[in-house]
Amino acid sequence: MKFPIKKILFAILGILVLALIVYAFLPKPVPVDMALAARGSLRVTVDEDGRTRVRERYIVSAPLNGRLRRISLEEGDPVVAGKTPVALIEPAIPELLDVRTAAQAEARVRAAHAARERAVHNHEQARVEDEYARTQQARMQRLFEREMVSRKDLDDAEQRARFSAEALQSARFGVKVAEFELEQARAALIRVNTVTSENGDNSGFTILSPIDGAVLRVFQESETLIAAGARLVELGDPADIEVEIDLLSSDAVRIAPGARTILEHWGGDAPLEGRVRRIEPGGFTKISALGVEEQRVYVIVDLVDPVENRRRLGDGYRVDARIVVSEKKDVLKIPAGALFRQGGEWTVFLVEEGIARLRKVKIGEQNDLEVEIRDGLTENARVIVYPGDRIKEGVAVVPRQEE
């Protein structure tokens, strides 16, 4: 029996058309972005803007009433302790310098003397604490070399020694300033007594710089009548700076003193290293850009890098601060965009032989980009990053680059 060739050809063509129609309606693999679960380091940070400030500031004020001559110093001018003239005060109306003025000058001398005694006591206390901290550091170093204590114990001892050294330096500065204020108060008292005496002259009283550093701010530049205690100039050492960061109180409680801090976008070629010295115990209310009240806390960071690496960084400069809350060296991690919540649990889409499979996971530390996986995935497992609405259990997927 012979079949017409035309019928055979039409049958074959019909089968092909039917196969094409069926193939067209078959579900196609969905192109997706994939990532591998890999082991590596994971750093969790609290990121916020910070502002530099000179650590130790000194405000030179008028020790007595009188006429202030024009201050010739400008912001940034260097000053030398006991040598650079900061201001000149002349008696405005000598006949008004009566017994009460002299009594006020004597009271300022007594107050300055008490402040010096307090500064000396604080310095002695800081010296004892620094000596103890250095002794503990040396002891921990010996024990660590004998493998009797952990590295963390040694790091804690080194941190306490560093903080105590900075506290001692601050206390030493306080004694120096207190002694200068006492000297100025005594000089002002002598000047008042001289002017009020019958043979006194009306020459001016020169205020010298109490510290080595530079002028940070001039409060009163022009010549004018001033009262005792009026602020004249602010002095400080621009090289001795720290960073002030205001954080949300919920973030501040996660930070511990000594935490590593990375300072970026300050204008230099490389980031700067810092350490958290203090989390202030009192918070304050701040209105955000969206008009929401926020409770914030100041965190103070000391710079670790030498001055040579940050000479261009001055007082009141802006920096981007990243305070390290946690840092792990060998963890299994995936991109944070692969996670989503389902039924109150963290879930990912795992790719097995080109098919998307739901997988519940347990997570640990996480930052904006990556998350630690403690259970549910193995190393080199492929997960879908930012799965869309088309991704469901059992759906065929293909890497987007192979689309």
C-alpha cells in the first residue's frame, strides 16, 4: 500500500507545528541573580557622620575690669606658653577701682588657688592609675608570652593603659592651666592694688598665652570696655584632636569602649584608625530630617594614626565614622539581599539543579551587605539574590548572565 508523498509531508509539518505550539506554552526558566554561600570575614559596623574637635581647649578670659585693646591675633596664629601676648587690658577709669574691686581680685586669687589644688589632686590620682595600668599591662604581657592568658585579656590591659595615659596627659594639662590662672589672678590683684595706690601708674595689663598651640577663635577682636570674666580668645593644639559622633541611643548601647573605628572621607588618601574612648552617659533629643524626635548619644573617639598622616585635619572637620561592633574572621555568609521573611522565619531560595527550592535558615551577625548563616546552608550553595514575584518553590531558574 502506497501513501501519497504529499500527505506524509503534511503530516510531518503538522507534527512540527504542534510541537512548536507545545514548546511555546511550556514554562521557561526565570533569569535570576545568583550568589554562592562562601566563608570569609564579616564586619558589622555602626555608620554615622562625625566631627573633629580639639581635645583640650582653653578660653582666655579677662582677669579684671578695664578697656581691652584691639586683639591682633587671628584664627590659626601659633602661640607659645608664657611668651605670646594674647590681650592687653588697661584701667578704664582708675578712680572707680575701689575697695570692692580689690576684694573681687582677692576672691579670684583664692578661687584660682583652690582650682589649682583640685587640679594637682586629679593629676596625682591620674598618675597612680596610669602607673597601675602600665604595671598590669606588663604583667599581662608576661602571662600572654607564657600562654597563661588570652589575647583578649592582653588587649584589654593595653586598652586600659592607653586610656590611663591619655587621662594623665589631660590631668597634666589641667594643672598647667590652673597654675597659669592662679598666676594671672595674682598678677591682676597686684595690678589693682598698684592702680588704686597713690603712686600707681595706668599702664596696661598684658595677658600671655597659657599653652603652646594656636588660636582657635577670637571672641572679642575690637577695642572695648570689658568686665572681669569676659571671654577673649580660645586656644588649643590643632594636632591634638578627637572625633565626636552622635549616634542613636539604640546603636550606642551596642558599642564598647576601645571599639575600633574607621574614619573615611575626611579628605586624605587613606582612612584613619581610631578607638572609642568614651560613650557619654547622658543622651539628648534631636529632630531628624524627617521631623522625628530621636534620642542620641555622643561617642568620643581617639585617633590612633600619627599626626604626620593627618596634618590637614583640623578642628570642626566632618568625617564618616564606621564603629566596629563585631568582626569575625571565618563565617559562612551570603548577600543580605537573598534573605526574606516567611512565616516569621528567615528564608532563602536555594538553587538545586536549576530549580528554586525554599530553605529556612538561621542567621547570626549581619551588616548592610552580608549576613552570617549559622544553619540551613552549606558552603558553595547557590542562592537567589533579590528574588521577585515570579520565583516560587519548584520554578526553573537560570543565571541572568546566561539569559
